[in-house]
Amino acid sequence: MTTLSTLSPAALTLASQTAARAIPPVWPLASSVAVNPFLGQTTETLAQVGARLGRVGGVPVTMPRAHYNALISDGTITDADITAAIKAAGAGDLPDLAEIKRRATTSAPTPTPHPMVADLVAAVSGIDWPAILMDRFGHWAAGYFDQGQALWAAPRRRSAYDAWRQYATHDLTPEIAGLKGFAQFVSETPDTAEDAQARAAARLGLSEDMLETYLHQLLFSLGGWAQVARYTLWQAELALGTDQTITDVLTIRLLWEEALFAQYEDQIGDTWASAKAAHASPVTPDQDIVINAILQEAWERAVQRDLAKTLAAPARAQTQERPALQAAFCIDVRSEVFRRALEAVNPGISTLGFAGFFGLTASHKGFASDVDELRLPVLLNPGVTSTSAGEDISAEQTARFKARTSRAWGRFKLAAVSSFAFVEATGPIYAGKLIKDALNIAPQAAANDPAPRLDPPLPLPAQINAAEKILRAMSLTTDFAHLVVLAGHGAHVVNNPFASGLQCGACGGYAGDVNARLLASLLNAKDVRHGLAERGIDIPADTLFLGALHDTTTDTITLFAADHPSAAHATNISQAKDWFAQAGLETRSERALRLPRAKDGADINLRSRDWAETRPEWALAGCKAFIAAPRQRTAGKSLAGRAFLHDYDWQRDNSFGVLELIMTAPVVVASWISLQYYGSTVAPDVFGSGNKLLHNVTGGIGVVEGNGGKLRAGLPWQSVHEGQGYAHDPLRLSVCIEAPRAAMTDILKRHESVRALFDNRWLHLFALDETGQMAWRYDGDLLWSEMDREVEHQVNMTALG
């Protein structure tokens, strides 16, 4: 074992940076997006991560064994599924089929994290130091990371380490609890975080072998606060910079360990030595973890078998006529239900699926807004700027002042000092609003904001380039309808801190209407169309593009026809509105079957306005597949709102640039969504944000349960569980792409991070054949296996019982 005497500063720095990247970022509530909680572990398999997170945080990474045993008992998981999963687990001393089935009837041991100094001191002192530490750190972090909610925020332009030292030297709570001279200890820490880390590591006797999991555990124990710090690093690196906040946070947590160790060293010396030795041992999954991972794989193969049967069903006959209407929706799983319903209204309607930002990475300033909204995937930087500012400056100033007053009023209402006085003083005034909300009385509809526009405008060649790239990525280059609707999506709910999580993930947690309206303006421009025609994309003169907003909570469509007035298209627009209304009615009826207490589609509209409703919609709960193929492969086939649908025709993609874009952007975003739901279901206490009924918003960043402490990241329990059973099946996403395997293999070769997702089966990859059937399975290491016979055999075995 390497001792500290040979531990170089460089090794400690590298280990700190590695620990920082083992933590996933979390976005503020105002623009929250789904994040893969296993983001820092995607280079390892599920079993390996189970061993690592079990050591670090006692985290289960699969469902309880009873869940899989029930699926085996009812025939969902077959012997063939388990046998295939054992084979996929690789080489080594693996249990056989009989042993897997026997062990499925037993409970697996609960993972136990290795103890940190705070845990050991708590055991010998009887004082809950981990809770005290979390409480004090949380109070400081809420002020330091505040986004405008706190009345007294921490000073800005100061590093996290410096700000904490200033705070902690005046915080007497640790000393009152029993940690003698803590304020003095903090005042005597080194001036730089790097020196403080080195001193603490020396005092604790840390070895290089133990740093990997011990430093990770220190950050992991801080929950969402560490993720907020990781977010600042993410944003900095996206802008080609750097940020030390998360390593400062690690130093702060390490200093707490040092302070506790200094006081209790005589009482925990032996147990701390054992804990260090445990951290220094290799991270290796035991047989229980391996069996859990095999059972999870077997379940996913069973679900993939059902998906293969759905895709193998006869396709709907294609019409050769000009489409009566074309409507492009986000690939979001909620769009699948509406698209299917819309196409059923009239066989001449054609729908498309594309990432909801519609290829425009816009930094947008809304009407009367002081905020720059990044309406683009969080993996990208803004490429254009846009605004909804109108020509009436006085009206906008009035609206801006009103918005500022509303925000100030909201901060006063939520402030701890004023909250009780607010209720008492304003009760009679506020009673009307409370009664109106309780009775679900709809608010007066606000006038539409002015149409968004690019500001500054792009040069014409750039406009043409953008339009061509987007249309080719959408596989929309011919057969344009008279009316083409580009429908972004959003959700309108009340009293919901997680409202932005119901919006468009591809638009950075905002609604997609702005991007849709911007693209419609771009494609309606005559000069752009002339340039597109020269590049082989001939849009008829009688084709009109309109932006729209699909409200996923009520399944209503707002069509922004006033953006591009056209008397010639009045009939088309009127007919489209009728079709949207019919499809919305059908969609609401289908969704009501899943939502608790929703008797029929009429109840759906009320949920969005009910301030007491914890489940206004299920959002992306249930997601299980991503399909990139021509729409005719899935048209008329019910995927039950569980599939991301991206239109893609590889025969129009000569260089496979669109395929590369799909595999490296929408697929990755979908994996973040899928794995956030997965983590929030299998480990809700760690990767979920807890019970909505107990939440308090802190700092405008996130939520805590109660009065403070650990910030909770992830999905609320009400987003994955309907009260009596799970609303989400935690399954790793099955990605089905109709494209040559050689092209996909080549892309995986050039993108190691994407390849890691598939090689380690955080995602499953399938190649569809020319009929849209799942023909080939990616086995990892750039190898594929034919699955026609496998699927056929399993389907026959299931039919025979």
C-alpha cells in the first residue's frame, strides 16, 4: 500500500478531479433537465457500478429480487432470456440458469457503504455528526449557490473555499454540538484549497490506493450540493474554461473529516485503519451483484422481445398522394401517443419526429424578460440569439416591471423571516386566489407574445445552410404538404417546483415553441427557399410552415397562425385545428387510463390547473425504446407512449452525417432521460428527490425535505410511482436504428464515450432491416449478432407456453 510520504501533490490533485467527474451535474429548477445519475461511471458495467456505488453510498442499482422473481413466475422472463443474459455477462465463474432462478427467490444483501471518519466518530460519541455536518454545509451552500431566492446571499466573486472559511469561522453550531474549537480550526486552515487538501490528507493518513473511492464518497455524501458544484464545472468546460468549485467543496468536506479526526483520533484509530484498508481494496462485484445484473439484463431482453414483435407487425399501407397535413413533433415519448392519434384521424396526415429544439441552438430573451434562456440541448453551446421583444417599447417595459414586482413578491413570500407573517397579513387578500385554484377555475388567457426572431439576423448563406441541414436531418426534403406544422412541446402546470422538468429536454428545460416558430420563419423566407432549391430541396410555393406548441399536460395544440398570415391557407389551418382537437381528445382518453383518479379525458384538463395535484402528467415515465427509422416502420403500431421516435432515412444520408448526429446527440440525451428514471426508481432515496409533499425550494436551485440539509436531485417519488405500484419500469433504453451496421460501427469507433454506453450496456443497440424488424443486436467490442432466429425462437417458446 502506498503511504502518504510517497503521495505526490499531483496524485492528490488527479484523484480530486477524478472524484469530481464521478458526480453527475444537476441543473437549477428554472431550467432543469434529466441527467444520467451514472454519468461518471459509464465506462463500467452495471455490476461493476453496483460494487462501486455500494461501497461509496450503499446504493442498489437494480430492483429487489422479488420484482424479478414475480416476472419469472408469470412468464414474462423466460429461461431463454436468463440464459442469454448469462452469456452476455461475459467470461468468469458465473452461476447457471438453475442457480439464477433459485437465487431470484431470495433477498440480496443490502449494500453497506464503507465508513468515513464522520461515521466512526458518530458511533463512538453518540452524536450524529453526519447529520450535523450536512445541516451546516447545507445552510452555507444554500446561500452560496443561491439563484435569487435568499434575502441574504453569500458574497459573490469569492471561491467556494474562501466563502466557506468566512462562514465557518463564525458558525458556533459545531462547537455547541461538541466539536471543540472548530471555528479556530477553520481560521487556521491554509489559504488555498490545494494546501488544505494536502494537510488534511496527511493528517488522515490517506494512501493513493484509497483515494479513488474515498474522495468519491466524500462528495457523494453531500448529495445534490455536490451535483450543483459539478454543474458549475460542466458549464465552465462547455465554454472551454474551468472551475474549481467542486474541488473546493471536496476540500471543505475533507476538512470536516480532519477536524473530527483530530478530536477523536484515540477512539477511532483502529477502525479508521480498517476503513482505509477497505477503501484501498479493488472494486469487484460479488456474486449477488452479478446475479442482480443478470436478472436485470434478462428482464430487458424479455421487453425487447415484445418490442420486436410490435415492430414485426404488418406496416400500414402508404399513400402516394400529397400529404393532407405534415406535423413534426419532438421525439419525446409523449409525442408518440398524439402522433398515432393524429394519423388515425385522417390517413393522409403525415407526422415526423425530430429533436424538439428543431436544430436551432438559441439563446432566447423572451418578451419582457431579463433572462437569457438557453433553448438547446445542454450538450451544446448557443449558436444563435433570438428575442420576442415587440415594437411597443412601453408595453414591454410595463410587462418587465410587472414581472420584477412579481419576482420580488415571490421572494418575500418564500423568505423564512416573512413566511408566517405573510400568511397572516395577506390571508384575506390571498383567499380569492386560493379558492380559485382549489376550484380549478381557469385563469384568463394571456395574449400571445410577439413572434420570436433571430437577433441579430443570420446572413443569408448561413440561413440557407441552417435550413438545409435541419431539413436533411429531419429527412424532410420532398413531398411537402400545403401546411407543415412544427410543434414544439411544453407543459403548463401550477404549484410545481419541477415544472421545467416537464418541458422539452432538448430545449434545456424550456418549452419548444420558440424554436418551432423560429424555424417556421426561416423556412417561409423566399430567399431561403430559393437557396434551398439550388441545393435540391424544392419547397412548393403553396407550402406554409407554422410553429405550434403541444401542451403535453392537456394534449392541446396552440397553432401560431398569426406569425405568418395567409388567406390562401385559411381552410388548411381551420382543418388542422379540427384534426388536432380530435387527436387531443383521443390522446387524453388513452392517457387517462394511466393517471390516478382520472376517470376520463375530461379530467386531464383540470390536473394542469390543480395546485394540489402531485401528478399532473407522467412526463416520460415508461420510456423504454429509441427508434430512428422512416415513420412507416412504426405508423399504426402502438408503442404506448414509451418510445422516442426520430424520423431517419439512411438512404438520403449519403455521408451518414445525420446518423452520426443522431447517435451522438439525441440518443445520448435520451439515455440521460432513461437512466434518470431508472436511478430514481431503483434507488429513490439516493437518486430521487423524495416526497413532493415534504419539499421546500431552497436558493431557487432545488429542493430539500424539511428545513434544510441535503439537496435532493432526481425525480420525485410521485413521478415514478402511482401510490400502489410503479409507473415506470426501470429499463435501460433499447436503441433501434435502421441503418447499415458498418456505418454505426464506424461512428462508435470515433466516439469513445458513446461506444462506452453501448459496450457496457447502459444502452442496447439494434439494427433494423429493410422491413423495420430488429435483425441485429450489438454485442459490444464493435461486434454484432444476428437475432432473427433468437427472436423467432423466443416468440415460439412464449406461444407454446
